[in-house]
Amino acid sequence: MTGPDVLVTGASGFIGSHLCRALEQSDHRVRAMTRHPDDYTGAGTPVAGDVSEPASLRAPLAGVRAAYYLVHSLESAQFERLDAEAAQAFGAAAAEAGVERIIYLGGLGADGQQLSAHLRSRRAVEGLLGQAGVPVTVLRAAVVIGHGGISWEITRQLVDHLPAMVAPRWVSTRTQPIALADVVRYLVAVLAEPEAAGKVYEIGGPEVLRYIDMLRRAARIQQRRALPVLPVPLLTPRLSSAWLALVTDVNLATARTLVDSMTTEVVVRENSIQRLVPGPTIGYDEAVRQALAARQAATGEVAEAGPVPG
């Protein structure tokens, strides 16, 4: 590898694992930060580090030109405090190490909009990462469609497990899903663009959909019967998250955080990323097919995917 050293936090996670591979293919020397380097089998050179332990960040950040920040604490009820402390510590350690830029994948949501606790936390992290002076490039995204992503897994498992679906209010919320491949493409591309330093970009696929539209189209792609919807307008977020944890393998704390966010409309409102990184994005149906194919390759299970019936 001839490119500069780049650190990827969350290297073994959903986005990080694919990003490490893509960065290596783009000729970067990748340091893959993980709490368990001995068990790491992905792309890049594994390095030990934990954003919740500031002293552990000095070694992985030493000599690094840029760092990707892809960690969060969704599974904890204290995620807002934990994420704030971790972001502040990481930004300070990056500044001390002379890192030129931090690249962060955050969440969509209009400024001034009443955001969920999860999205408020993502927005707070943007500022805390740069508090010590390192320029931060922020990419804000909504639902990422790809094998292993929590939001996509909820969609897939609901389609797989339910003959019908109760309809809390969030199923009518609009969102702008984006394919995993496009998220990774944008993350890699902004690294090569000096003008992206200190900027915020909104990224999304070509379609704005309601969550119920996403469920129904995923069902059609898998050639399953159309998903009947039973409206339950008084279903509270707490009951809705408990139901979600019951019918999928998402834990209750994460379900509560995600359901809270699902009531917030998250769509792209400015498209400056298209000028910086031009090119078409993958549509929702194709993103679903790619996610199902990746799952089949990873698990060996036969994916029930096929052409969308007319």
C-alpha cells in the first residue's frame, strides 16, 4: 500500500468492515481499530483501541492522516452520555496526534426539526468530534440497506416472520434509504477531497419511501404475499418497541431507540454531495436484492429473492 495511514474505528462493524476493504482497494494503508484485535479477520491492520478508554487511543492514532468515526452506543440506555464522552475523547486524542481530518457517519434530520434522542445524539457527536480543532467531514444518512445493518435486519425479519403487521404511527413516516455500497462509496470519496473538510453532506438513495412501502416492496422482491397492515393508532412507542423486540432479534434497548427515531422524517434536503461525488445511486429494490444476496453468501441460506411481480 502506498497511500497515507487511515484509521477506521468500528472496523468490525456493519459499515466499518466494508469500508476497510474499500479503502485498501483504493490503496490506503488501513488501521482497523477494534477492542479485540486478536480476533479480527477483516481488511487492514488490526490495532487495539476503545473509544470509551481515552488512553487506548494514542497508539492507533499516532501518525494517522485521517480517522473514520463509526461507533455508537445504541444498546445502552445511557447512549447519549456515552456517545458524547467518547466523541469528545476521540476528538481530543486526534488533535493531540496531529490528525488532519475526522470523517463521521451521522444521521439525517433537518436543523430546527424536533429530533429523537438518537438523532440528537448523532448531531451532538458531530460538534464534539471537532471541539478540539480537528476538521470534521460529516455524512448524514437515514436507513442503510445492507446485510447486517440493524435497520435493514428489522425490515427483513418483519417480512420473514409476520403474516400481518400491526401499524404504529411510524410506518407512515417518510425516510430516504441508501444502499450500503453507496454509503461506502461516499465515505471513501470524501477522503480524497480537501474541500470536504469541515463540511456536512446529506446522502440518500434516489427514492423517498414510507417504512410501510419499504416493507411491502421487500416482501414483493422475496415473492412473499403482500403484507396486510392492521392500523393501531394508539400503539405507544414503548409498546411498539416491545413488539419489535419480540418479533425480531433486536434487543429492547436498541428497539426503543430506533422506534423513537422512526417517528422523525429523515430525507435529503440538500444535494451538494452530488457535485462533490457525482454518479447515480442504487435504487431501493436493487439495494434489497444486494442485501439478500450478501446474506445468502454469508450464511448459506437460500434467499427467496426474485423479480418484482408486476
